[in-house]
Amino acid sequence: MLMMVLLVALWIAGGASRADVPGQIVVRAVATLCLVLFCLTGTPISAARARPAAIALAAAVLIALLQLVPLPPAIWTALPGRAPFLAAAQLAGEPQPWRPLAIVPSTALNAFLSLIVPVTVLCLMSGIERREDPLLVKALLGFVLASALAGLLQFSGGASNNPLLNGVGEISGNLANHNHFALLLAIGCLLAPAWAFRDGRQPGWRAPVALGLILVFALTILASGSRAGMALGTIALGCALLLAWAPLRRTLARYPRWVLPVLLAGAIALIAIAVALSIANDRAMSVNRAMTVDVRDMRSRGLPVVLGMIRDYFPAGAGLGGFDPLFRMHEPFTLLKPTFFNHAHDDFLEIVLDTGIVGALALVAAIGWWLVASVRAWRGAADIDRPLARLGSAMLLLVLLASVVDYPARTPIVMALMTIAAVWLGGQAAPIRATTDETLPRSSRTV
């Protein structure tokens, strides 16, 4: 139940990454309330299932917390890139104060507070039994479908302003950024086959419904105007086929061999025809932007400056969330324009800029775990744990790829989805928790 409450709050107010949007207050307040209620219920938890995700999240929390610890002047002034900030105290005739490692402490504090969402999701996931996972898959699929419908309403000219977010004028559903919206829809393409073939059962009517949902998500990605979303959608469709391959083979085992390839070819042809019609009728804004927008956009033009900033602040880092004001310090006149460059649009580079060598090592370790766990999940037969582990692996893959050109993991919605995916991926080796000694009634459980 608490997970459903949090998902509703995330859908309404969790679609923006900026610290100054009202939605952050709503999401963090609801997440804190859910965490407190979860602790008060005394729900049994499965620590083994959530251990890998917990380790990664604990590292993120610790890094953010350490950046807020005041350092003595002798240490702070010796950190790379701090020289321009020493003049203020000198001009005022005051001694150098103790300062935290983060050059912009307020943004580092916001980054620390934002982690309440994944921490809450992790706790709630640790209290969910595996037999309840299909219900969560269904809830997430409904979450994505509702977002897609909101995006289609925007595409048709309906009201699009959400006072809790900062996105205006974009086809972005319940998110503030159309690239993040396209990522959510791509994840929906993965959730649809996972829902249709849940628990190894016969899909029945769910199979054609899942195909229809994938078609809706793919066409909405085209309508969103996200160029990166087209690539993510294509990769998601390939992963969806891999997720459905083994269950389809089992389902059609009693039919002639030619039935399976014919059905798959028909599904692919249906999606291809729908996409072609969307393009032909000038409804594919993503394709239009890919054909008309200059590839030398701010992402590529600002890359040399970002790399220079990493060099200037390495190995200590500049502090979480401080990219915007620091980039203005380093920005050359040739890049000046009326709008501002809020992020590096490559979250891997920005993490290294923000957290230095510590964050880089943590990032490499997390990606290494994902790679090893993914290989284990995709090898061999799809047993009781591996369908969800494969789904989690594919969801994290999409977020990692999206982070190369954007910053989706800074959005509360994507934070929550990443945490759920990491628990699913990490739970494949965990023992199944016994449920014979439950101390609470079913109505008091988290889902």
C-alpha cells in the first residue's frame, strides 16, 4: 500500500530534477511519511534481496554527506579549483572560514535530501514478497501508460502545464523534460512483455494487449520530439523481444515451428507500419527534430569546457549540484546565449566533476556490478528469479544509455525506477523468504 501511495505522489510531482520546483516538496514529504510508516509497521524485510542496491545507495548517501562536512581553511584552500573563492575573505579582512568540500553547499544539501526517494523505495522493496512483484510490474505499467496518455493529451493540444513542475511547451507527459519522458516510455516497452508473461503463465489476452501498449509507447516516443528517445525506444523494443522470447517459445511449443517467427514478424511489421504512417503524416516530431536540429548543439559545444572543469577540480570534485553556477564561471564568451546550460548533459562526466575520484570509483563499481549481474541474469534458462532480473537489467541499461546525453537519474521518478530495477536484478541470487511466520495481517503490508 505504501509503495502505491509513493508511486501516485511520484506521478503527480516527481517529474522534475530542479531543486526549486514545488514538486520536490511534495515528493520528499510523501517519501519521508512512507518511510516513517514503514518503520512503524515493523514489516519483515528481505535484506539479501536488496543488498547490492543498498550498498550502492549507501555509497551515494555517504558521498553526499561528506561533501557537507566543514573543512578547516588549511585543507579547503589546498583543494584544486578553490583559489578564485579565497578573495572574498581577503577583501573583507576576515580569516578564511571553515567550508564544506562542496563549493555550492546549498546544491549539495539538495542532492543529499533528494536521496530520500530512493532510500524509501529501497526500504519498501525490501518488505515486498516476491509473489507481490507481478502486482508491482502491473502498477508500473499503469504508471507509464498514464504518463503516455498525458503526453498524447499534450500532443493533441490539451492543457500541459503542471504547477508542480517546470516543463512548459513540451510533450513530456508528467515529466518536465521530453527526453526523460521518452526514457519512461521506453521502460514501458520492457514492462509490457514482463506483465504479459508473468510467472511463466499462458499470456492469453495479455499478449495482444501488451503489443498494443508497446505500439502506443513507441508512437508516443516519436511524438515527444526526443531524438535520444528514438534510439532508446529501438533498444527497448529489442530488449522486449528478448524478454518475451523464452515465454513465447514455451507457450507455442505445441504448435509448428513456423508459428513463432511468423507471429514475431507480424508484430514487428505492425510496429514498423505504424511508425511509417506516423512519419508520413508528420506526427513524428522526434524524426523532424533529428532532421532539422543542428548536431552542434550546446551539448557538443560545451563539452571542452566541461572536460576542462573536470581537470581543474579533480581529484576532489567541485561538489554535487553546483554545475550551473560553476559553468558560468568557466563559460567562454563564444558560448553565451539567453538561456543557461543547467547540466553537462552527460551524467557520467558530471558525476566525476561533482564528486572527483571517489564518485568515479563508486560509479565504476556500480556499473561493474550491473554488468556482472546482467550476465548472470541473461545466461541459462529463465527460472523463477531471472525474468524480473532480466527486466531490471534492461531497465538499468536504458537509464545508463540515456545518461550519456542527459541527466535522467536526477529525476525522482527515474530514481525510484532505478532502485526497483536494482532490487530485481540483485534479487536473483537471494533466498526466497519464508512467509509462514508473518506477524502482521495482509492489510498492513507495503503493497
